[in-house]
Amino acid sequence: MRRETLAALLLSAALATAVHAQEAEPKRILVFGDSLTWGWTPSEPIVPTTRHPEADRWTSAMARALGDGYEIVVEGLSGRTTNADDPNDSKLKGDDYLPAALASHEPLDLVIVMLGTNDTKAYLDRTPLEIGLGAGQLINMVHESPGWDLTDYPTPTVLLISPPPLAEAIDPAAAADFEGAREKTLALPEVYGAIAAAAGENFFDAGTVIETDGVDGIHFTAATNATLGEAVAAEVERIIGP
């Protein structure tokens, strides 16, 4: 009888330890973005550039605001598009790389996608709707990702963020590439909101909390990175809990 009681107590303790360990696992977040996520430092002229120190990037500000219990994986690449082929660089097509990023970093609780600025480039000739559909394709890829590498992790939730509108004045070296792009970025929040809703996912308009304040008219200062990170942290807590 004593042995049975002891065995039961040991089993209960083991189960409690396992449950506690499972509860203690950090919530994992993948951020998939472009130079705004990579940390491009705005300058005149726009190139050559430097990178904001890691502590000054919005993803780091988000991590600080979230605190313990979250693990942030950052996949930022300057020039990245949603699903557009950039004739100047074959590695920038977001939908080509996203599957590998998802598989490399699983398990994931949340995937944050903030892309679209580079899709507005004049030579890509994309409408806001086409850009939104590109973002929607990325959401679909997240939905289809479970089991790609023989795991049975649950499907991550998605937060689609529309970047803030470009400034009215763009650095002369980039002005031709971004001719007409500001108007497209102004239209993206409405399109992205509809795309996210149709996919049953979450949406946040970065333009409600920040403006593009870099001297190049495209990128953010460190202070704006901090503001964005804190705002996105609040969205993360709303979506996957504190």
C-alpha cells in the first residue's frame, strides 16, 4: 500500500513538473520584414547606410516591452517584397524565403509580417490590391506550414502590419524608384485590413502610431522604432496573451 502511495505521489510530481515546464516555455514570435525590420539607419545620401544598433530596432523595443516569456526571432532583409520578383535582386522575393524561415524557427506561436514598402516601387508596377494579395499569399503560407518538416506543431497565428506611409520627400537617389509610391502606401492599410480579415487573422496599421521620420523619407529614427515596438508589443499581448 505504501509503495502504491509513493508511486502515485512520484507520478503526480512528475506530471506537475512536466506541466510546469510546458507552461514555462516562452512564446515564440517570428518577425518577417524588410529594411524597416532589419534596422536601416536613415541618412543623406541614402546609401551607403549603417544599421541601427540592435537595441534601437523596433523588434528589440517590442521584446523589452513584452518582457520574459517571449522569444523573438527576426528575419529582416533590406529590399524584401511580399511576392514580387525584383529584377535587381533575386533573393528579395518574400514568398520564396518564408517557407524556410517558418521551418527553421518552429515551433512558432505568432508570425508578424510587415512588408509592402518595396512592392510600391515604380518599376514593379503593382497596385495596392496586388500588394495586399501578395501579403495574403504569405498568410496562406503560414496556414499551410504545419507538417512541412514532419512535425505536428500547431499553426501559428499571424499579425499583418501595414507599414506607415512614405514621406512626401524621398531621398533623390531613391526618388525615381519610389515615384508614386506614397499614394500606394496610403492605400495599404485598408487593403491589408481586408486581406487579414478575410484570412481570419490580425491586422495593425503602423501609421496610426508612427510616421516615416527618417531624412531619406523611407526609414525610421531610433525614437520611432521604439514607439512602434511598444505599440506592436501591446498587439502581441492582445493576440497571444501576456
